[in-house]
Amino acid sequence: MSAALSNNAPRILAVPTAGEIADKKKMLLAFWVTGFLALAVGISIGLLQSTNYAGINLYPYLQPFLKSYYQGLTMHGVLNAYVFTFFTISGWLMYLPARELKLKPNMGLAWFTYALMLLGTLMAAYGMFDNSSSVLYTMYAPLKGSAWFYLGITLVVVASILPLFVVLDMRTRWKKANPGQLTPLVTYMSATTLLMWLLAALGA
């Protein structure tokens, strides 16, 4: 009986080294620090929105950095809804399966995801800071922003899809080492979340 149980138990491909664990944590930290920095900026601009509703317009005192209510609204929405969300979720959904499966993710692809997402964020930020893309954050017509803004947001969205391939690669390696075993819960949930996001992104 004990032999049968041991044969059915999930197997670990290799015990992660201290360096591999540190690499995964650095990757997660990079995503999270960037995401929360964006959130902090977005929240601070959100305070300006609240004072504006109270009849206090602080934007004239912040020029040339912030020029108008709609510029602030655009930055507040993009940084909070897109940048913060994509950075933190992307890092988290790559790190958790790696931790659960005790596997090293494709660090090259993980860091490429971070670099592409950061590049897109900087491009979109350029379009927002120069006040050429004050389109709220819904981007509805007839409002029109600069090419920097739209291309930047597109790169952020494309980068947010790439963690799916990192997770599927780890799941494939784990399944080969553990034939017949069910995918562990956290990995299953991460892959499912990213697959749903892929469908949503393609539909957008």
C-alpha cells in the first residue's frame, strides 16, 4: 500500500537552488514595485480629482507637470486600472505556480514581459504627461490621443498575455514528470485566469 501511494505522489523535477529562488523573488519584486509605484502616483492624482469636485482647482498650481482636470483623470485611470493591475497580476501569476511546482520559470520570457510592459508604460506616460492624450482612460471617440499613448497601451496589453506561456511551460514540464496527476490548484487557477484574459484581450 505504501509503495502504491509513493508511486502516485507528485514528483519534483529538481530541488530549486537558493539562487533560483532568489531569481524568482527578484522577478516578482520588480513587477510589484513598479505596479505599486504606478498606484501611488495614480492615487495622488486621484486626490486632485476629489478636490476638483469640491470646487477647489489645484491644477493651475501644478503646471507644467499637470495642466488640466482631464489630463489628471486620464493618468489616474490608466495608472490605477491598467498599469498597477497588469504589473502586479503578471508577476504574481508567474511566481505562484513556480513556487507551487518548485520549478524555475522561463526567466528570459519573464523579464522580457517586464521590459515590454515597462516600455509600453513609459510610452503611454509620455503621451499623458505632454497633455496630448487627455482622453480620460476609456479612450472613447471622439476623444483622440497621440500615437505614443495608444501604442504604449497596446504594448502593455500584449505583455500582459505573455505570462500565460510562462505558466503553461511550467505546467507542461510538471505534467511530464508527474503523468496522470492533476494540475495543482494554484497553477490551474493561474493558467485559467491567463487563458480567460487572452480571450478578453483578443476580443478587445
